[in-house]
Amino acid sequence: MSVEREERDAAALEAGYDRTHRAYELGGIIGAVVMASWLLVRILQCGPLSVWWMTLAALIGVLAADFTSGFVHWMFDTWGSVDTPIVGRIAIRTFRHHHVDQKAITRHDFVETNGHNFALSLLPGTVGVLWVRPETATVFDVFLGIALLGLAIVNTWTSQIHKWAHQDEVPRIVLLLQRARIILHPEHHSLHHKAPYRRNYCITLGWLNAPLRAIRFFETLERVITAVTGAIPREDDLGPALAAEVAAEPDDPHKPKQSQPIRA
């Protein structure tokens, strides 16, 4: 990249985390726990599924959570600004701050780290509660309920897993899960923070980053949106000059990656 990234004021972005935002996160945590618990009770009241069907449903929920983390991450990284109504202060500010100060997330407490993802988990939890009715539930209803429960639960861990990927030291069990690539690995995620700043958006497990990149999923969406609206991807995040350069330069998904040091 021949153009430098425009740096924002990290302190000003961090100051945007106010009491209203924290109240929203606390409400999201409480609501998500209530809905997930309610959905679990409803599933347990239904007829049992075989272990194979339960495993498949849970796996679909896990993959859906990884995809959701990538899609939401891409959306807030790529479009809008801190001044965008509603989501600007609630979500986009957090992503802009993270790109200015990657270690800031490691200093956040449980609520600030995880509140937003708990709030997002309210949606699958609520849909599951409304869908699964023990007195009339079919096999498909239970299957869908388990998938939605898996999505809700794993999604609540997204920011915590992302935080671990930026920490210098993590619990041993977390380190083992990272090394096994069961959850997001620091080396894998580090590519997201390097030019051209449009890789590895999935930050729960990271499993879907390679497939989505192979089919150029996000790149295609960006081209369509730019063609329709004229908006430049990541213009607010990178600055107009660098964003225009990145958008104009094709990103080859088959290009060999530079090796990165692996944390011991």
C-alpha cells in the first residue's frame, strides 16, 4: 500500500462508551440468558432427537455463528461511520476504536467485551422460543431449535474469543483450543489487521474465512453495493485515499500468505 492509513483519536473513540451503551449491553446480557434458557427448556420438553441429528443441528448453529460474526464484522468495518444513526454509536464506534488500538479490547471488562454479542443473540433465542412449541413440535422444529440455540450460545462467545486472540497470555485451555484451530487463532486473525485490511472477518472460530474468501463472498457484495450506491468500501475506516487504493487493487485469494510468528 502506497498510502498510509488515516489514524483516528483512540481516546475520543473510547470516550464514546457511555452509560447508555453500557445499559444496553447489560440489558442484552440479561435478555440473551433468559431467552437461551427458555429455549433450552422448550427443547427439553419436546421428544428427543437422535445423537446424530442433535450433533448436526448443533454444528449448523456453530457455523451460523461463525458466519454471523464475519458478516456483522464486515458490515461494520466496511460501511457507515460513527455518525450513522443507531448503529454508529452502538457498534461502528467499537470497530473503529479496535482498529486504532487493537489492545483496547484486552482491557475491557466482561460487560464491555461481550454485551453487544449477547444482545445480538437475543434474535435467534427469541425466534427459537417462538418457533418451538413442545405440545406441537415436529422433528424439524426441534432440529431448528437446537441449531438456533447453538447459534445463540456460540455467538455470545464471539467477542471473548476475539479478545483472547489479541491477549498476550490466555488460560491454557484457551491456548490449546487456539492451537487446535477450534477457536480463532491469533496468527490467523492477525491478517485481518494487515493490508489490504479485507481478510478473515469471521472472528468466532475462523473456520469459514477460507471458504468465503475462495468464493470471494465479501468482495462480490462490495462490488454490487459500490455499483448501486457509489460508496467506497472502508472509506470511513481507512480514510478516502487508502480505501480507494484498496478497492482498486484486486486481492488474490490464492496469493501465498506471509508467515507470522506463532505464539508459544
